[in-house]
Amino acid sequence: MCKSAPKQEDKKPQETIVTKEEINENSPEVIEFTKAKEGFITGSLFQVAVSSVLSDSDARLNEARSIAEQKSLNLLKTYAPPILSEKGKKELREISKEGKIVDKNISIGGRYFFLYQIQRKDLKQLVTSGLE
């Protein structure tokens, strides 16, 4: 007898689990997450890819978000002017925390991959020339 899972209020990313037997380096899922473009995708969209090996889905999502925020901050700094005021640094930190884990993640050999995206109008222009 099949039971449907209880409905949850919080929308969580869907998981696609690929077992070792199914892994194909050229499969769209593997390419999407392991070779995902990082940095500015468009002038208003910034993305990083992260992974986690934690088995608990909530802990995994929290770890992915934490790693993604730090990775975003470090990568955003490479686009920003070399010398920033404290206000500019604070704004960059806030921007790095604005992102969201996109609605899907995938497990390949026990490692879960996530894409973290920050969307904001004219984000690239702000980071490259609009910070103090």
C-alpha cells in the first residue's frame, strides 16, 4: 500500500538521487552541478555551486547555505573594487546572504550538489562599481 508523504509548509528543494551504478559523467545532472558556471550569469544573476555529504536533509541544506554564502562573498570580492570602505564590505556581506538554494539538488555517490543564486536588479553593476 502506497502512502503519500505528508504535506509540508516549507518548500524544500527536490532531491534527485543518482546511485554509483547510474553515474555517467556526461549525464545532464552531473554536468549541471559539477560544471555549473559560477559568478555572474547575467547582470542581475550571480551563482555558485556547493556540495555536502551530510545525510540529514535539514543539516545538509543549512551546511550548503552556509558554505554558499561564504563562497559567494569570496567570489563577489574578486569583482568588487580592491579597496572598499567598511560600509562597502558590509553591503557585500549582505548581498552574499540574499541568495537562495535553487529548487533542486542531486546526490552523486553520497555527495549532494546545490546551486545558490543571488538575484538583484543590476547586481553586477552594483558590485563592480556601485560600492564605496
